[in-house]
Amino acid sequence: MNKQDTGILVVDDELIVRESLTKWFREDGYRVDSAESAAAALKKLNGNTWNIMLVDIKMPGMDGLELLQRIREINKDITVIIITAFASVDSAVKALKAGAYDYVTKPIDPDYLDHLIEKALKEQALVTENRRLKNTVSEMATQTDIIGESDEIKNVMELIKTVAPTDTTVMIRGESGTGKELVARAIHALSPRKYFPIVTMNCGAMTETLLESELFGHERGAFTGAHYLRKGKVEMADGGTLFLDEIGNIDRKTQMDLLRVIETRQFTRVGGSDVLHSDFRVICATNKDLEKAVKDGTFREDLFYRLNVFSICVPALRTRPGDIMKLAHYFLDKYSKAMNKCAKTFTPEAMHALKGYNWPGNVRELENAVERAVVLTQGQSIEKDHLPLQAVAPGQPEGDRLEDIEKVHITHILSETGWNISRSAAILDIDRVTLYHKIEKFGLKRKK
Amino acid sequence: MKAIRLLRLGTAREDIVESLQEPLEQIFRVPIVLAQSHPDIEEFYDPPRGQYNSTSILLHLKSIEAHLRTAGWRNRGRTKTLAVLDSDLFIPILTYVFGEAELNGDVAVVSYYRLMNELYGLPGNDAVFMQRVRKEALHELGHLYGLFHCEHQECAMHASTYVEDIDLKGDSFCNRCLDVVRRS
């Protein structure tokens, strides 16, 4: 900060002190003013920005301590330095407890005063910068990538806002590609733990021993190749959030270890004996039917209930078709910018194809489809042909009769399954014989 | 023509004051006039502190200047005065000062009492001492020309509260400060 922009207000009933300090700071280039009493100082707080106030502790009327409290009520950002005589060091200590930055005794060592002011301003700048960064982080964090205006997604957003400020364990459920990790990140970003990390652990991608080491870390020499001590995800999530993705994929032993650490927040590194503590919030996600896994005995019931405290179900994209184009445009904008392309819109045919597809891979599939299309396009619009084969709509019914729609749908399902009759029949919830009849009735033929 | 008066106060050494004349003339490019005065500065002595109140001395010198102007002996703004002392100076709120000046004013004081190595239990060094006196004289005169403390470490207007700080800075103005002086 420029010195001329830095305001120092000297509050002292002694004229000579006010004049001396005012002059001293003015020579340094600061914007300086003085007040002869606490009341005058309070008046000068209105409409002025003071970075530092040097306040004499002993003044007639309202004393320095009371003024300090009033300043704290009005503006917590002002650094208050108390000026005191040797005899009133006790009062100075009281002032420090009341929130004064420091105190100086009369007469003040000029070198000490200069360093004190510099130190106070540096700290003030750091606090300001820290606050600005926190605001930026908050702004960035609250701008979640969860896109959509459908009631289903609005409901998810409401649930996120409700549960985020608490420390409750959350289980996020939904099909693959629906954006479960985005939901976890949004909960973390809106929680008081947002300034600490969110540590993601993909439980589905690890073997039993590797998972244990990843979760709890290992000591040096714990096993072959463990050349260094390594912190685990649980330890790294201290203060923040531990996001356990694909929780349904962990083995029974790790389930037991995980249950223990979630209950006690204590753990031991692999190969170690020290019991360590970590303060973290658990968010987990799964696309599996955990209730069934509990019934089957492949997932511990106690862990299930420990994790399934607050459940958020992320809807599949096909259940919120109104969000498809909003998401598509979001991804189009994102990838056009990233690839420096000028694609800004979709042709009506491409839009039709996007809306007509049922998106089994959900938002992830849509994102990939749009990304690929942006790679392929050279113009301002995404054509239907730019969309990957899977994203092409099954076609339009020839008429408005139920049979017309049925024909299109059966054709689409057969195409999706590669004309696997059993799978298609299962998806359509009809028996195989009925499906054969329909194929014959509609004259459907497999394309070679 | 503007001029700077170097006023030897009290028992300040003549050779020290004289040695300032040439370097200051080179920087300020105005005549540096040597003068001697014997105002009784003892009245500004503070027995409990064992120091002289520089603010009071400054005010006293200002009142003399004002009187001389009233009498037609001085033209306002034409002459700037730097009083040189060998006494320990203070301003009431600070434990000590090397000097004091009126920002953009006419009168400044500088003391070489705390610029001597001997005060800190070190062997005397005339060259270092004289350099410190030049830097501080330049510094206080700089305030009379409206200069604030400068952030450039090499500039004589860099703030120095310890004698070691004085040794670290240069014995001339940085270009920006010099420009302000030359334009005033």
C-alpha cells in the first residue's frame, strides 16, 4: 500500500505528543491526523479510513481503553496501538487483552516505533490479502459446476445447501457420470471446512493392501518399496473433507478399518504404532445398491448406517431432459474457450439429436460428446455429424400413433444393445417372444 | 538568489560545520553561508532526560527568523537555515532524534552527538563520522525542501533511526528526490 494511502490517527490529550508524532509520521509520507480526545477521535472515524490509531491510555473523559472498545465496535480492521507511561503497563496489558495490537511506552524509541508501524501495516496487508483470497476462494467455490434448472437438480442444490454447513456424513448416490464428485465438492466448498483440502479417494481403483496404504499412509520401511514415510488420505484430509468415491467397492477388511477411523477419527499408519488423530468430514459416493450389498453380506451393515446419515441422490440426465441443452451449451462454451474455437451454438439437427438421446453415461457422456464435437468443428455451429455415433438420436416417429413411437423406441434399444435380443427384452421389460413379434411386425432389420 | 545558512550552535565544532559547505553546495547548487550564533540553548535542556528538546530549539530559531524577517533582514523563503549542534536531542514522545526539520519550512536542526562511534563504545573513525554528519545534514535539509522519507535505500532521505541505518544509505539524493530539490 502506498504510504499516502495509509492513514494514521494520533489520539492524545497532550498537544506536544500529537504534534511530535504527527510530524514524525508525516515525514515518512503517511496521511496523518490527530485528535485531542476520545470523543474527537470517534468523530474522525466517520468518513475517514484509518489504518492505525495510536491512542494514549490516559485521557480526561473517555480513556484509551474505552476508546479502544468503541473502535472495535465500529471498525475491527483498525490497528490500535496504545501509548502508555511506564507506570501503567498493567493497563496496557488490559488493552492488549481487549484487542490492542501492541503498546508503546513514553518516550518511544524511534526505531521501535518505525518497526512497529511497519510490522502492523505488513500484518494488516496480509490480513487484507488473506480476506481477499478467501473471498475469491469462496466465490470460486460457490460457483459450482452443477448446471441445470430442472426441479430435480434444484432439489439436489437445496440438499447441498442444507447439509453443507453441518458436519454430517453424506452419502451421494447416483448412476455413473451424474456428477457425484461435483456434489461432494460443492458440499465441501459451502462448508466451514472450505479452506482446508478435500481429499478424494477412489476406492474402486485400489487393491486391498494399496487401499489401506493410501488411506492411512505408511511408515518408512513398512513394506518393500516404502522408502519414505507417506501420509495417507485420512491424514491429509485433516481439517477438511475426505471424499470416498465408489465406496461400494472396498473389501471387508478395509471396511472394518474405515469404520474404526470414522468412529474414532484415529488411525495408525501401515507399519507404524503411533495412534494419530485427524479431524475430517466424510462424504462418500456410490452407484451401487448398497442396501442389497448389505443383504448379500458384501458390505458391512454398521458401516452402511455410519455412512448413510444424509443421502443425496443425483438424478440421471435422462430424468431431467430440460437440462440437456443447458449443459450442452455450458460444455460448448467451456471447450470452445479451452481449444480456442469459435463454436457458439448447435444446429437444430444437432440439438434434436442431443435432446433425443437417452444418455446412459449421463453428464459425463454429454460432456465427452460435446468436447469431441468441438474438436471436429471448424465453424460457429456444432453439426449433428460432429456428435459421436452414440449421441445420435434414434430418429423421429413417422406418426403420432403409439405404434410409431414404439417402433422408434424398439429400434433404438436394439441398436444400443447391438441387437442382443435378451438384453433388449430385459430393458423393454417384455419377453423375448414378444420382442421377436414386434421386430417382425415393424419390419425391423439389423443394419450391417 | 536562494541560500542555505549553516548555523553553528552552542559548542558545535567549526571544522565539522565548515566541512559541510562544499558537498551541500554541490547538491543544492545554492550558496552555503556559514554563520555562528550563540542563542542560549540551555533553556531547552531537560535535566531528567539529560537531553535537549529539539522541537523547542526549532521553534526558538523560527521565532528569531520571523523577527529578522519582520525587521527586513530576511526574505521569506529565500534562505533556509540548518543549525548544527553537538548535543543529544529529543522530541518529547521519542527517546532521541538525530535532527528535526520543518517539512517545507525554513529551519532545521541536526546533532552529531549520536553519530560518533565513541558513544557506542567503538573506536573513533573520523571518515565514517563525517560521512554520517553529511548524510544527516542533507536529510534534514531535504525535509526543508519538502522531501518525505524515501524508500530507496541509497537515498539520503531514507529514514534512519539507528546509526547503522545511516551507514547503509548513500550521501546524496536519489534522482527523484534530487529532481524535487532542483525544481523547488
